[in-house]
Amino acid sequence: MLHVLHTVGPGGAQDLLLHLARARHPGLTLGVLALTPLTGYPLVDELRALGLRVNSARVQRAGDPRALIRTARAIAALSPDVVHTHGKHADLVGGAGAALARIPSVSTLHLIEQPPCRRARATVAAVHVARRRLAARTVTVSEAQRRWYLASCHTPAERVVTVHNGVTPPRVVSAAEREAQRAGWGAGEASVVAVALGMMRPDRGYTHLLSAAAQLQHKALRVVLVGDGPLAAQLRAQAHGLPHVVFAGYTRDPEAVLAAADLLVQPSLQDALPTSLLQGLGAGLPLVASDVGGIPEIVTAAVGELVPPAAPAPLAAALDRLAGDPGQRAALARASRDRFRAHFTAIAWAARLYSLYADVRTASEPALHHSNYHGSGNYFDLKKSCVEYRA
């Protein structure tokens, strides 16, 4: 199975590929094709160390006129059973390249998009059309995302399936490593650390988290923001005068961060299925998150609290409540581990994808359950779609 991405630089889809590779499903031989060059990205070495072939189509930019033919040739040379594309550019170029190489493809959506302007809306609509013509299946990572997608395009519902992502269990972190991590944040054993993990961009809701941090009443509670992004400078300025807020920067080792936390907070304004929450479950953390998108498909009352988005006061109240109740935190932590093992392991995710790939490859008739993929699916006429796309 060949996964096609625009780049192997930092990103959510790229990190998820590591989890899929680590699952080592016996029926899946994975490869990766980046449209752009591989140079300088740590993910390349990490994937190759796991035994994956990682190649590049050597596309220099999104509008490169040679992109389609280079991608089609690369796909044909690698000759996978199924091509799996991630992201709009890969869906366009990788999907068309797979069709030219006469190899079926599927596409995973990673975002619930609300384009802010006419040009962005036109781009999203164009990719919807191309995906409908080129992909045998469109994979949504949550039911909320599936509902959004079906409402925003004209793809037949039976060709859009939900496959929840999964992650590998966290590595064991020693007590000394945990203490050192907490000490770096200025947190002792008596402190209660709430970690927010992810890119600092507008849809993550971090401005509202910092507003909530200014309202916290629990004196031992520290809020640690782990990550980087376009809003980093603005957020640091907003946090001026809040000594209990810590900016920890980008990390390639989220497991060490989560092992040192007491809570995981996700204040998103919109989200399809945040990987950080899946990792929080695996780490056995209570979760506090916005009631938006696919988040309620992860966060139940047994594992944490859902709060309204863009509402600092309820968010602060939830953090204060859990910070002051260690018994409740312990109960939520146990339930988090149980929920992770039951629903969100990388092994279970790989098995779901294997079933999807097998159905696409064998062109069997659909037997889909719209909330969780476990049946066979209707094969799309890729030869016909390729002719229509080029026309």
C-alpha cells in the first residue's frame, strides 16, 4: 500500500503514518511517496528504520506542470495494490497519477474545513470534484467529518466511509524522566499540570485557553502549551503576566510530555479527530476538550469533560474542578486507558484499513456501516474517471 503526501515535513498525517508503520499489520506492506523532495526531514529516517520504502516524485512546487506525469511514473514503478492519498495536493496529483497508472486509490480527509474566502472555497470545491472522480473511497476520520463532507459535496454516501485513526501505546517513561520534564516546566509533585499539545494556529482555540488560564482559581495548576506555529508570538504576548502558563516549544517526543502531565486539554474551535487526544487516552490522562467536530467520539463522560468552544469560563471551571479532585482524575485515567485499548490502538486502525484496502482491490459490492468501516465496498471505475478528469 502506497501512501502519497505532498511533503514528509512536520504534520498530523505524517505523524500518523509512523503509528501505522509501528502497528506492523501482517497483511500491510507500506510505502510512502512524497510529491516534494525528501531532504532534511527526520520522518524519512524514522520510516526507513521501520522498513518502509520512502520515495519522492521530485515535484518542486504545487503548480509544477510536470507533477502529474512524474507522480504517475513513480506510482507505476512502485506498483502498489492501492494508493492512499493525504491532503488536497496529494488527492489531486496522487489520485490522478494513480488513475493513469491504473491503480485504485483512496483518500483520507484530515480536516473539517471552513474556507474563509471565495478563492479558498473554490479550491476546496475543486478538490471535492477531483476526489469524487478519482478516489474509490473517501475516508473520513470521524462521523462528524463524514456529515460535514457529505453536506458540502455531491459524493454518493456509500463511497464515504469513517475509519477512526489509532495510535501506538506510549513508551514507558521513567520516573526520573518524568520528574525532569516537570522540573523544566517549574512544576513539582504538588503541581497539577494541564498540557495542550499541538500546532499553534487559530482553529486550535489557544487564545481562549489563555483567557481561561487567567481565570483559574486552583493555585497549584499549571498550563503548559507544547508546540509551535503561526500564533506562537501572539500567544506568548497574551500570556504575559501569567506565571503559571509555560510555553514548552515543539517536541518530537510527545510521549515524554504526556507522561509528565496530569491532564490533557484540547480547546479546539473545530477538529476532525485530534491525534493528541488519542495519545492522551493511551497515556491514561483525563481529557478536557471542546464539544466540537469529532472530539465527542473520543471524549466521553467516563474519560473527561466536554466544554463549549470559545468559552473560557466553562473551560477554566472544568480545569479547576479536576485539579482539585485527585480521586476523580484517577478514575478518569483508568477509563482513558480502557477506552484506548478498546477503540483507538494503531493495531485496530491498521486492521480497519486492511479491510478497506481489500475491498477496494477486489471490487466487491458495498456492505458499509456508515459509523465504522467493517464491510466490503463498491469499486470505482478508475479508467472512466481518469478519462473524465483529463477531459
